[in-house]
Amino acid sequence: MFLLLVPVPFTAGEDLRAWNLRDISAFQLVVEEPTRDAREVGITEEAVRSQVAAIFRKSLPHIPLDGKGGPSLYVRIVLHKRQKDDLYYGMISVHVDRAVLVLSPKENFPTFSQVWENTVVFSGKDPLLGIYEILAKLLTLLIEDYKKANP
């Protein structure tokens, strides 16, 4: 077994998460179906898709979200209601996966590598808990990192 190190152009002080977003010309938007409790309070896959598309149209109008074969922009919203306490809790995750080729002495194989990720965990009495606002903030962080990587 041997280890091959390949130099990567990376300058001091540069954010590696932003660097991983270089040269992406389109995303393939994947929105996981919201949990049953999320659907019961009105959070739908279509609403999440619409919000992501609106934010991208405003901030990155030249980046389509239907890029087949491009990196995946994955959005996951998990919301649960704790019946006895009338309390809601959950998480929102936004991440970007890029295709990579894993080289192996026996066989090379394609897989995905998560190159950008941010997750927020929350709880409270309000059924929506600011979910759409939290999602907007996570997308804003992604867009800021994308712009850093692609000036």
C-alpha cells in the first residue's frame, strides 16, 4: 500500500469549505421529504424547493438548480412534536455533495463526498419555529462561501 500526496493550490487564511465550492456551474437540488410532523404544520417539499429557488434566483441567478450530473445541493428538514410536552424539536441540514472517484488497487469506484455542510438543531413551542428563516440563513452561508470560492 502507498500514499500519494498531490499538492492542492490553497493559500493561508483561505476557507477550505469555500474552496470546495470552486467551479460549480450548476447544482442538482435534492429536497428530502419533510417528516410527518413537519407536513402536519404545513412544511412541504414544494415550499422548500420554492424558497431555495427564490434565494438562488436573487443571489446567484446564473447558477441553475437542475444540473443533472452536477453536485447535489441537499436540503433536509426534520421536525418532530413531543406530544406530552406540546414541544417541537428538529434540525435543518444543507449540504453539497460532489462526485469523486476513489482509486483502489483492486477497483476504482465512484462515490460522493460531502464538501459543504451546515446544520441547525432547534426546539420550542411554536410549530414552525422559524424553519423557513433558518433555512434562508443556511442558504445565505452557502452562497457567501460559493462567492468566496468563485470571485
